Amino acid sequence: MFVEVVDGVSRWAIPLIFASVLGYALYRRVDVYNVFLEGAREGIDLAVKILPYVVSIFAALGVFRASGAMDLLARALGPLLHALGVPAEVLPLMLIRPLSGGGALAITAELLRRHGPDSYVGRLASTMQGSTDTTFYILSVYFGAVGVRKIRHALWVGLAADLMGFVLAILFVRLAFSGGR
């Protein structure tokens, strides 16, 4: 019974929200079509404005991977993570996640395909994917879109939040699934 109710609410939530917003706009006599076009125009302007930031972060990520720096860092951190009980397979995810959401998602998908979603590696990768964010991407795109040039402490706060996300993912997956192995 509960599942059917949740399924019904989920199925109709977006159409009802859309219809409610449209109905309220019509009630307020808002020219919905022109407001929509203005928003689309602003969206295109914003996309053009942030494009250099997006290209730069993907170029930097490509250089980082192609130069072998990621492999070098993975080898350096491997023994420490092994001592903490973290499988070496998730290390590339931990290195890429602050840089690229798409790259991290590809790594997570590969780990899930190779190890399965119910494996310790699969659960850990999924939890890490969901509990961290793309700090460098956020700083370059969002801050660049509004013209912020000095990121000050935002980088360190974002990286600290990512580190806590990784640590807590390891802790909770280990606790929830009894070490999983």
C-alpha cells in the first residue's frame, strides 16, 4: 500500500508542480511565454560565459591523467589506504571526484560493473559518489559565472568537505556492511 502511494506521488509530482506554477503565473497575469524566452536567453548567455571555465577544468583533468600524475599519486597513497582497509580500486574515484563529476561517474560505473553493486567496493564507491562533490568544477564554473576571482578559503573548505565525505563513506559502509569483505 505504502509503495503504491509513494509511486503515485512520485509519478505526478513534477506535472503537478509545473501545472501549479503555470496556473499561478496565469492568475497573476504574467506573460509566461515571454518570461520563458527571456529565461532561455539568459541561460544561453550564461552557458557562453562559463564555457571557458568548463573547457579549462577538463583540459587540466586531461593533463593530470595523461601526464601520469594520477597514477603516481595513486601509487603513493596506495599503502596508506591499504592500511586503513580501503580497497585500491576506489582510489581513482577519490582522486577524480573533486575534479570531474562525469569522470567520477564513469569510474563508479566501471567499479559497479566489475565488482557489482552489492560488493564492498560497489557500495563504497556509490557512497563516495553521493557524499562528495566536484569542488574544482564548482569553483571554476560557478564562481566564474558570477565573476568571483579570489576564491579565498572556498577551495580549502570544499576539499575538507570532500575529505570528510570520503572518510565518513568508508566508516559508514564498513559499519553498515560489517567490513563488507
